[in-house]
Amino acid sequence: MAPLVLHAQFGAPLQSGPAPQAQPLPLSGRQQSGSVVPAQLPQTGQGATSVSTINPSIQIQGVYQGSVPNGNVTSEPLSLTLQDAVRRGIQYNLGAISAAQAVRQARGLRESAAAQLLPDINGRIAETVQQINLAAEGFRFHVPGFNFPTVVGPFNYFDARGTFTESLSATGVRNWKSSRENARSAELSVQDSRDLISLAVAGSYLQLISSTARIKTAMAQIETAQAVLQQALDRNRNGLNARIDVNRSQVELQTQQLRLTSLQNDFDKQKISLARLIGLPMAQVFTLATAIPYREPPQPDIDLLIQQAWKERPDVKAAEAQVKAAQYARNAATGEYLPSIEISADYGAIGINPKTDARTTYTATGGVRIPIMRSGRIGADVTQADAALAQRKAEYGDAKGRAEQDVRNAVLDLNTAIQQLKVAESSRTLSGDTVEQAQHRFSAGVADTIEVVQAQEAMATAEQDYITALYAFNLAKVALARAIGQTEQGVIRVLEAP
């Protein structure tokens, strides 16, 4: 499965690892007594997401970029809530669909392993016509006075029979247990994919909300620039300021108009990206129906969150299931040294005519197969299984370490975002007051438009910084929910108003 990368970028990007991949335990069609299936277990994903709290951005790669479009385009704009967007993403995103198919494959392999423990029952009806050359079979008799035939037949008989075969071994039972853990790991990997999709959808939704705020801010800046330009024109006509003040105001207005055009273009493309992410027809017009209020969370307990992440994160639990699967596969390899039980039986009727002279016959056989020498193949299987088990244990330890790292990074990002948001809010208030004072000074003739334009640019920057900080704050909350394994359930809770 191709990776999902979701990172916040300001300089060098911080990004997640690949999404979970299910590579279930492969099984042969019918396991022979004393054979062991190699432990090729599913790989856990690195679904962690690192989020920077300054100028965040989202990038999604691989199958998670795609979806299966669903629904008809309506003339009326669709009111899209955050909850609806997450639900559609989980249902129609290509990453979730691919993960679901991997689970089907793992379940099929589990059923195949279970079927190998069950008996085979077959039925057979045959009619035989035969003529035998006794001489060719070695029967050559020469007795004076007797004429032995060299060819017997043709003669015929029929046989209707049912057969039962069963082979029980420790290897077969342990292979089934290993495949069961692999299927569970694949199911957990699907949940991890759902969490990644929820995170991606929530991030894209937040990005659209931020873009909407930037557009509104740019429109307000244009209105301010137009008012300043009109003021400069009036003063120029009255001979109170030079033409250069008018030109500066005109340039500032055009700069704000260009900024608005660029922001609107980005906003439209982000809407297309979100529609593509959640399987919404890209021609469908939609509006954002969820407002994200600012609510400062309580100070988190890092140690408690780390324990929660180890307990609840699907990728950590999937890695743990893979360790169990590898342990069972290793036990299956050592089980090759143990005897296995073989049972076979048949029951049926045989005769020349099924109605008149058919006779019932049956056979029952039970035995124990004892491995004596297999030319080192059992030892080789055990060595491979040991290596796979050691690798899965290392991956499980890495998954727990990655979960702890994600929690610590998310808490740091959240605390930083809170501080940045407070500073940005203060800067926005101060810059607004500075613009108002610069306009008064210009009206009073004690300053020119340089001061006004500089104040306008400072206010525009402060507004953008505040929007970016608010976006980073909300994204950090979502990232923390992801870090502790509660993305799908927690994204709505941490963002929407109660």
C-alpha cells in the first residue's frame, strides 16, 4: 500500500511514514503432515504524523490521494460538515478500500489454514470394463491336457464409495493460530488507515476554513486600501499631499487585490483536493458547515497519554498481533519434530450389478507418522521462523517508540501553538490599532501614505499569522488525537463545539 504523508511544513517538512500494509501469512493448498508454513507476516505501518505549529501545510501521497466518486452533482450547493467529510473519506477513499481488500485476503488465508485442520470427504462412483492379458502379467502355465487362456475378459464391475481422510499435527494447529493473528493484524491495519484518512480529511477541512478566513481578511484589507486611496485622492485634489501618496495607495490596493486573487485560487484548488479525498464529485459545489471554535485544552499528562497510545493505537496493536503470529509460526516450525496422526477410511458397495449382487466393503486405517530424519529441513524452518520472530519483536518495539515520539511531539506542538496563538492575537490587535492611528495621522497631515501603507502591510501580516496560528493549533489537537489512537472518534470531539 502506498504511503500517506501528512506534514506541516515551514522550511524542512516533517512527515509521517508509510501507512500500514497487510501481508498475510501465505498457505499452501493442502498442508502435508509435518510441514510448516514460513512466517511471512504483515508489516506494521508508520501512521504517525508530525505537525509543525508554524505555517502548516498538508501533503497526501499514494492511494490516499484517490477515491471512488459517489453521488450525483446537484444544482444546489452541498452543506458539508466536518463529520460528513470524515465519514465520506472513510467510506470512499481509495486507501480505505485497498486496506479492506487486504483484510479480505488475510481472512481468506485464515479460513484456508482452518480448512487444513478439517477432514476431506469425497464420493466416487465408477464403472470398470477390463480385459487382462495373463501372459503379459507373468502367468504362463503349460500343463499337458489343460488349455489355460492367455486373455481373460472382458468383464465389468462397478464401485460406489465414500472416502474420509484426516491429518492432525501440531504444525497445522499452530499455523492456523498464526494466520488468525495475521488476520487480526490486518483488521487493525484497516483501523489505522481509517485514522490516517480521518486525520487527512480533518486537516484538509481545517485548511479550507483557514483559507476562507484569509479570503475574508484580504477583502477587509481591500476595503481599507480603497478607503485610504480615496482619502489620498481627496487630499491630492485639495493640494494637501503629493501625487506620490496617491500612487502608493493605488499600489497598495492592487497588491491586496492580487493577494485576494491568489488566495481565491488556492481555496478553489483545496476544495477540489478535499472532494477528491472524500469521493465527492469534483463538479459538486459545497460550502463548509462546521465552525471550529477556539478552546484551549487542559495541560495534558504526557505519561498517561503515552500509556493510552500503547494501549489504543491500531498500529501498535497490529505490531503486537504480528509478534504473536510470528511466535505461533515459530512453534509450528518446532512442531515438525512431533508425530502427527493420520486417519483414512472408505465405505461403499462393489459388484457386477448394483441391483442384484452389490456387496458392501469398507476400509479403516489409522496411523502415526513419526519424523526420523528430514535432512535438516526442520532446523532450517526453525531458523527462518526465529529470524522472523526477532524482526517482529523489533518492529513492535519500534512501533511503541514511534507512538511515544508522536505523543511527545504532538504535546510540544500543541503547547507551542497555544503560545503562538496568544502572541498572534496580541499582534493582530496592535496592528489594527496602528493602522487606525496611521490613518488619523495622514488625515491630520502629519504623516504621508508611507506610514499608512506600512501599517496596512503589518496588519495584513498579523492577520495571516493569526489565521496560521489558529490553524496550527487545531491541527495540533487533531495530531494529538491521532498520536493516542483516537483520530476517528476524537477528531469531531476535539474540534467541534460541544
